[in-house]
Amino acid sequence: MEKLWAPWRMEYILQPKPQGCIFCDKPKQEQDRKNLILYRGKTCFVIMNFYPYNNGHLMVVPYRHIAKLDLLSLQEQTEMIQVVTQAGTILEKTMNCEGLNIGMNLGRAAGAGIDEHLHFHIVPRWNGDTNYMPVIGHTKVLSQDLMESWNFLKPHFDAI
């Protein structure tokens, strides 16, 4: 059985959490590059993960501050799935990933770092992308800076 091992995430888990909700606050700031927001839809947006599992780790987030799937409107459900699909296609075409992990962690017990505001994760995967560095050295090798990744991906999301 293969395992997704991400010890570098402890930095995020253990750090003091800011007041408020980043998924509510970041879109209001209108500083998309600084906040790594790639796309703004009518009911949801796409933001890069500041603590990624892999290069290109994205999240699709509703603007409304809700924690449960059954609270999403039909319009939010529809747009979120459409955006997840489009984002996955963009990652496959631009990053040549060989697979995608797409999912949600609903609730703290399920692993949600921000459990009060639901969001989809989209993580590009490549054969052999987990190696000895994170397992032994507790170090994740990211091949591209977050801002470089944003610059690379942004034109593709502008085309949605």
C-alpha cells in the first residue's frame, strides 16, 4: 500500500492560526497575485495552497463560509464541480502530471486544516513524486517557486 507522507505540513498545522477565515478574507483583499488566487467565478474561486503537497496544489473554494456539503446551493455545487474539472484539465495540460488527487476533508477529524470553510483540493501527481527527501529528511522538494507557479498558471485560468 502506498502512503501520502507529508511531514513538512506540520509547520502549517502547528503554527498559530490567524483570526478570521483566510477563505473569506483573501478574496476581499483584491490582491490576487499576493494571495495566489488564480480564478474568480460567481460562487467560488481557485487559490493555490500556500503549503502545497506538490507544485500546482490548488483549492476550489466557495465564497460563502460554510462547512458542510449539504449547505451548498445547486448553483454552488454546479460551478464548483465545473471549476474543479477545468482546473484539473489545466494542470494535466500545463504541468504534464500523470494523475490528480481531488478531494475534500470535511471536519477536523477528517484532516481539514480549515474545517469551518469547505474546499476541494486538487493535487497534481507524477509517478515517483514521493521519494526519500520527505520520508527521511522531512523535506519536500518543490521544483518551482509559488509565485513562478502562479505566473505560469494564471493565463490558463484567465481563459476559463
